[in-house]
Amino acid sequence: MNIAPARPRPSSLLLAPLLVLVAGCSELTDRGVVARAGDWTLTEDRMAVILVSAQPFPLDSGAVGQLADHWVAAAALSQRAAAGDSLMGSEAIEMVTWAARREAYLAADREDRLGAGAAVTSADAAAAHTEGSLRLVAQVFRGVGPEASSSERLQQQRTAERLLETIVGGGSWIDAVAESEDVVSIPSGGVMGLFGPGELPSTLDRVAFRLEPGQVSAVTQSGEGFHILYRPTFPEVEFQ
């Protein structure tokens, strides 16, 4: 099985519970809304896309709340610019440079803790990959919504079973991923991200942490639908 090289990232499907928590802790009462700035609205779906694009990003409510605050400030500045504001004040300059300043701070902190010459060799990476306390997990996903009928659910299950039979029979993993309904992970060969124990939903976590490199799981059902999990081998992900 060959997985197209791409940066691993958590699927936006797995971020929904966190975003519901963040939105629920805010003062907004509209379901599915994380933040507002003027007549601009940041939805949970859009926030999930931003988080996936921003990986690596700490997936906790505090960090996501800070990111929502940055979105509000940036949206407000955009609306001011559209209204003719020159945006030359210190507040505007600080806002548009926060990402670069944050990255510089993180780089300095990383160098202070690890040293300027810190590097991970290919052998170190291979050993960590095999040890597996943190592991990359890829999937083929067929979704089942809460309003799905029993016939629709059965059809999705049969589709997942057909795809698994094709993979086990020597078919291409990438071809199976092309039929996945997790559209965010498709460009990275189905890779959802790097996970430690307990970071995936419990059903998927148990399955993922039983897989050896190169192994594919049976069809696994979760609250969202049907999953085929795969643990990539090191050569497949060495340059990601």
C-alpha cells in the first residue's frame, strides 16, 4: 500500500465534539456558531477546517478559544479596512503580525529546550514509529448521519465491507481512500493525524492501538459511521 506523502493532520470529523464544547462555553446561543464579528460568522464547520489546516495545533478548548479570538480580531480589521480605515495604528499592526511573533516565540522556546543543533535521525524516527506510543492512523470512512434510515446504514456498511475486501485482496489503499467520505484526509492518503492512547474516540482507539505497521483493521462502527483503519509503515510516511 502506498500513501501519498502529505503532512499528517487530524480529520475535521474528529474535531466536532471539541468545537461543540467551545461554542457551548461562549456567550453565543446559535447552534453551530463559534464566534461573530459584525456581520461575519465563524461556524463550527469552518473552524474545523481552520484547525486542520493549522496543524500541529493543540486541540484543547483554551487554545481553540484563543484562535477564535484571533479570528474575531482579524475579521474586525478586515471590515475596518473595507470601510476605508488605513489600519496604520499600533493595534492593527500588532494584530496582523501576531502569527509571526508567536512563531518566533515558539522557535526560541524550542531552541532553548532542545538546543540549536537538535535533530532527529531517520533511525530515531523509525524506532519511534515501530514503538508506537504515538502513531499515525489512516482511515477510509463511510458516514452515517443521525437521521439515516436502516437501509442507508446497511448500504454504507456494505460499501465499507466491499472496500475492505478489495484492500485485503491486494487492491490499492489509495483507490479505497478515494471513496472515503472524510474529504479532509483524502489528500494525505487517508492519514488523520498522529495520536496517543485515548486521543481517538474509544472504539477507534482500541482498534488503532492493536494494529502493527502495515496492518488494516476490520470494518469498525462508530457514532459517525463505518471506518477502516490502517497503520502506515515507516517507509510510507518517512518524508511526511
